[in-house]
Amino acid sequence: MELTVVTLDAVDPAAVRTTDGARIVDLLWTAAADGERLEHISVQADRPGRLHLGMFIAATGERTTRSTALAICRRALAMSPLLDGWRIAAAAPPR
């Protein structure tokens, strides 16, 4: 299992709704496809308009955990009004 941290930024921090981390976690679980081997998700906000998503994914030979995390986040952004006005700013293994 590997951790990938995906950072979401608000396009306009003044315009986005503040949201509860548990709702984001539920949304990401819904966006995860069968076979992506998502194991655990954590959400942390270090300031208004920025979210850090810690996504633990079991590695597979087909895709990197980073590409899997990004695919899940892209689907979540596309499917939910909760994330209107948010974009992926970065994705990387933790430092």
C-alpha cells in the first residue's frame, strides 16, 4: 500500500463552499472504480481554499498509485457539485 497526497485548490477561494472532510471522503469512495484498490482516505485543510487528500492505494502492475489517485480525483471533481470550483493543484508521494 502506498500513500499519494493530492492537493486541491479552489479556483476562487472566496467563492467555494466550505465542506466537511467526511463528505469529501464519501465522494472519493464513490468515485473509486472497482479494481483500483483504494484502501484508505484522509482529508486535511491547511487553509481556506486548499485540501490535501491522503489516498492509500494498493499498488498494481497496471498503473502507478499516483495515476490511480489522480483518476479517482478527476472523476470526483467531474461528478459532484460539492467540488465545483476546485482543481487538482499537485499529486505526489509524501516527502
